Amino acid sequence: MARIAVMIIHGLGRQKEDYADQLILRLQHEFDQVMVMPGAAKQYLDIEPVFWADVFEEREEELFQQLVVSPQLNYQVLRRFVIHYLADAVAYQPVEQQGHHYDAVHRTLSEAMHRLSYRNGPETPLCVLAHSLGAVIASNFFYDLQYPSSRTPYIIDVTSALERGDTLTSFYSFGTTLPLWSLRYHDFSQPIQVPAKLAHQFFPGLEGEWVNFYDKDDILGYPLRPIDPAYEVAVKEDIEINSGNWVQSWNPLSHGGYFRNRTMNHRIAQGLARMWTWVNRDLP
């Protein structure tokens, strides 16, 4: 019996290592409901959160102390928020030389995929869930794997198809700033392939999917299919949801409410259930 490897990637701002705990519990519940089997998620899914915030945390806090606390600037709480949000996006920008933050962030994904491969096998199907800037990171990471160049990510075990990104079958993005990154490039018409080009070598006939969720009140989250005709083909659906509780759902704070959204979690659970059922279709 094959499990589904699930990798979660957080977005902007100050994050804790347990940031994904609530999402995991809600996703497991929805998966059990879809499979009509209590405990199915813990048996059939292996969920690995990626924590990349610590790549920037120390330097961002130093900046806050130097630029805000020492000069005694006003609105310190708001300034801390701005530094940690904007600095993540700025610091992640790729530069000419390797070995900078862009590569350090991608290394955290490589390490997570190595752990998933070690626990489940090198040909395990991979599903990615990514929020906000995390979806940009995921897109860049798999783009660099699918279109090799000088920026090809470090792979811990090159013999593992999962670590090479070849078993990527599903991608669920939510609250993503990816469309804004189209301004950085003259040509933004080559999205990542989901499923990965070589996935059919391991799962012949498999139909994967890239589904994007957004809230119309979230000023950092956008639909993806209108970016370019290529994205209209690559992204199966842009799904509008109402993210967050009564305090968040009607304003930009909705950006922080995706993890708790039942509509999104149920739709992802349905995709994971279809994936698991298809991969294990020959079981007696």
C-alpha cells in the first residue's frame, strides 16, 4: 500500500515551527470524512511541514532593533509586522551567485522531500500545499528542478525520484502572491508542470491537478489562470473562498485564515483521496 507524501509550505511573516498543526488536524479530519474511514489520514498520508522562516528571522529581528527600537520610532508593533512581511519577500529574491537566501530557503524544501522519501520510498507520489509567498517558493523550486540551469536546487539523494521532483502529482496554492511576480519577468509564460513531466513514468495515466484558492478580500491572494494563457492551461481551477472568521473574512486579514477554511480543506482532501485511491487501485 502506497501512502501520499504531503509537503506544506508556509508564507510571509513571523512563523512558529508548529504553524501547520491546525491545518494538519483539519485536513486529516476532512480526509477521514471523504474516505468514510476514521484514522484514514494517519494511515494513508505522510504530512511534512516545511519551516523556512528561520532563514531570515535573526537578521530581520536585528533590523527591527537597529532601525526601530534604537531610534525609538513610532508604531513599533506595526513596523515589526511590516519588516517581517516585506523583508521575507525582499530577502528571498534570487541573486547572481548561489549560496544566498533563495538557495537556503530551497534547501529546506529539499530536506523535507528527503525525509518524505526516506520514510515512504523514492517513488511515492508528492502533493504540495503552499500559502502566500510559500506558493512562489514552491513554484520557483519545482521550476528550477523541471528546467535545469545554474539554479538547480541541491538534491540530497539524486537517485530518489521524489527528491528530484519527478513524482509531483498535485499542487494546492492559496492566498498566493505569484501573479505579482510576473512583473519581475519579461516572459512569465512557463509555469511548472503538474503533474511533473516524468510523473507518468511512475504513475501511467494519472491525472494530477494544480488548484488555487483565493479570497476576494485578501489583498495578497489572487487567481492564477488570468496571468497568461499558459497558466490557464496549467492551473485546473481558481476557487474563490471566504477565508477567516468573522473578524477576518470581510477584510485583508482574510490572508491569515486559509488554514481553517473547511471548503478549501475539503476540496484538498477530495484530491488526496482520489490520488490515494488511484495509486492503490490494484490492491485486493
